[in-house]
Amino acid sequence: MSEPKLAADTKERLLRGMVIPAHPLALDRNRKLDERRQRALTRYYAAAGAGGIAVGVHTTQFEIRKPEIGLLEPVLELAAETMRECEADRDEPLLKVAGIVGKTPQAVAEAELAVKHGYDLGLVSLSAFKEAGNDEMVAHLAEVSRVIPVFGFYLQPSVGGRRLDYAFWREAAEIPNLAGIKVAPFNRYDSIDVVRAVVDSGRAGDIALYTGNDENIYLDLLTTWRFGSGKKESASFSGGLLGQWAVWTSRAVEDLQELRQIRQSGQPVPAELLTRATRLTDANAAIFDAANGFAGCIPGIHEILRRQGLLEGLWTLDPEETLSPGQAGEIDRVCRMYPELQDNSFVEAHLDEWLR
């Protein structure tokens, strides 16, 4: 059986660049799936202009896979169904990205589930391969890619990832069905390893690079990463697949368009934009709870969505996962200081229709 390939127009849109929010999980006070608000979140991202949505990822809570919880397929199915409904009001379909975890048998089963529900790409976490060598991890990626086109994923070690060196990415870039890479080590040195490996593979125009560095979004998207003197030795990030973009999403869509235009123009980056980049990093530190090793990352995202009315509360599947001490005050601070980063008016204008 031949590998399933991305349709040509889908690949073109992926390479052109888009905002891909990492979809949260809406729960009620009994910690059960709140389907009404889960659909509302999907509608929000679609209406905000996101090009795609990632489901079943860290922000959706990996615990949905536990047998006693059993929410992986219901959540994937609900999101895909709602995305298809939203597409009636769009010029282009939404790119559907499914998170895939575990060792190869589990990952292949999750890839098959994603295909069953119409997902375009699998975002493959390697967190289950803590002690594995490069060859084993590349073979794993290749095996999953025989079921669904894959997004490679460099997840920062502080939230469950592991270091993936230049040699790994250089070998992974040879996988024909590797359509993109989410670069999220939160580390400049490691990010350069990924981009340089893709450039050295000769596939810089074929593998879509997406930033997942929530602490450095603007600079990733503004930069032409050049490792020689010509265009063949350079690459750029097409867009972002980010937990930060699960909030204030319509503003993120405007940001991406602006940043891409500046980079492509070759003009100097305005100083104001660099200031705004630092402000977004400050806001992300509060939302993601950087001060406490990202312990309150998911509740922080929920808190922004709760304040906007999209979520009812901060409930997660793990009752111990809550805002860290002082985190709510930090979120108060950044919301007060940086209104230009937010999209509260947009959400307020459309909330009732999303919650229908």
C-alpha cells in the first residue's frame, strides 16, 4: 500500500504558512467533556482565521488517552466534525493535525484513528523514546509516516521532551512523508540544529518549518535562517503551531501576516515590533507559568479563555494541575499591560454564536 500523501493544495498552504492553535480540552465542573464549549473553541479558532487546528496534543491533555478516561477518539471526532462544519464559511479547508504519542504500536494505532476521522497530518511526539538512539526514533517516524503524513516534533525537555540533535534531524529529513517540523525546544542552539539539518538535506522548500517556541514567536517568524551565501543555504519558518496561539488567536493571525510581509520585503524590522515581541514573551511567561517550570501552563491557557467566556472554569483531568501560586496575579499584570496583544472585543462580538 502506498503512503498517503498530502494533497498538493494542502501542502502548498502548509508551506505558505498559517496559524495552527493547539486545541485545549473543555471540561465541566465534574471533569467531563463539555461538548458545547469544546465546539465553541473550535469555532473560535476557525472564525479567527487559523489555517489549521492541532488536537490531541499537550494542550489537549495527554491524559485523554488513559483507558479509564477514554477521550482520545471522542475529542478527535468532535473537533474534526466541527472543523468540517466551519469550512462552509471559509474559502479554504482547515488543516487537521492530530497529536500522536507512544511507542510504535500505539503511535500507528493513533495514526490510523486520525486517518479514520479525516486528519491531514500526525504531530509525532518522541517523548516515549527517552533512551533511544537516533536510528530507532527515525525508524519510528518512518513507520508512522506510512499511515499518515507526519509533522516532526522537537518538544522541550522541561515538559516531557528529549534532546534531538542535528544528526537525528538530518536523518529524519530523508523521510519522504515528513511534511513539516514543529520546532519547540525553547532553545536557540537546538532550534538552529533543526533548521540547519533541513537546509543541509536539500528539502528546505519541501519541509514546512513551524515554530513551537512560544517564548520567541516573532523572532522565529521574522528570521531568514541562512547558513551560506545563497538562497539554497537558507530557510524560514512558514508559521506556528503553538499553545500560545490557543489564546488571542485573531491577533495571532494578524501578527503572522505582518511578520511574513516584513521578512519577505527584506526591509529592516521596525523597533516597535521588537518591543512587541518582548511583550508577547512576557505575556507567555505568565500564561505558561515559566517561573514554576511550566507547571501551570494548561491552567494558564484556560484562565485566559475563562476570562473571555469561552471556558467555564480551569478544570483539567488531573485535579492537581492548577494555577501556581502567584500565577493569576501575573496574568492580571500582562493582561493589564498589553491590551494590544489580546482579542477580547473579537471574542465578545461572536461568543454567543460559538456557544450556540
